[in-house]
Amino acid sequence: MAWIEERPEDATEQLLEYASTGRLIDLDQRAIVDARDKSATVLVMILAATTVGVGVTLMLSATRSRSAVEATVGFGFIAVGLSLLLPAVRLVRLHTATAGVEIRPGAVLPPELVQPGNWIHRDGAWIRVDEVGRDGTGTLTALLSTGEVIDLLTPITIAGGTFRPVADPVAPLRR
């Protein structure tokens, strides 16, 4: 179905897709849950646990008194409690797994300033530039992480963000 767009729902799916295709796609914005919904999830989890607890208590009581009514009501409480757990578990997964790799547009550069390591936006995804060079005619080309070689003819939008220096592995040895 072409009208359904598959997008990664969490950072793991996002990075697995990057490893297999070389393209980093933003997370599905519909899957990101508002902070107010987190409290509702906690309440549903508490309600589900309480309901299952009451059901188990009624079932244990029914085994001692051999009451079919208590057993039926206890089984009903357990069924309701377990059915509440299914949507709650889905919401908990959304709350905990939406942290992903964010890449935002940072600058528009002329082709001459694009460097290896830059991320460019192409075909709805962010793709890393592995190498930059010139072909036989003098046109700037870029080898992308997807394996494509493209001509850099127009200004390119690269990703931007806060600078994070790479940890120096020998810094403690210098002291």
C-alpha cells in the first residue's frame, strides 16, 4: 500500500535501517507521546495490576470455598486486568523508545565546501558523505554511505547541530 509510509519507531530501528541502507530517517512523529500521556499510562498500569491482584485473590478464595461465582468473578477480573496491560505496554514502549538520532538542517553550502562526514538531505532521508572528489571533467562528486556517487552541482543542505568533541583516548596518559 503506497499510502502507508514505514518509518522507524525507535532509535534501534533507526540505526538498523542506517546500517542496512546507509540512510538515516527521522522518527515517526505520530509515535512520540506527549508528557501528559505518560501519567495516564502509569495509571492504567496501576489499574491493571490492581485488577489482576483482585482477580487472583478471588480465585484463591474460590478454591478454598469451592464457589463457582467467586471463581467466575475472579476470572473476569484477571481477564480485564490482562486486557488493560496490552495497550499500556504499547504506550510504555513508545515512552521509552522514542529517543532517536536527531538530524536537523544546519546550513546550505556551495559544493566546494562539502566535506567527508557531512550529512546531506536526499530522497527524504539523511545520508552521510563518505568521500568528495572530482571526476574526469572536473565536476565535484560525492560518494555517499548508500554507495551512490552523485554530482555536486547546486548548493547542498547539510545537517547541523551542537558540536560534540570526540573523547581523547590518551588524555589521561598525558597528565
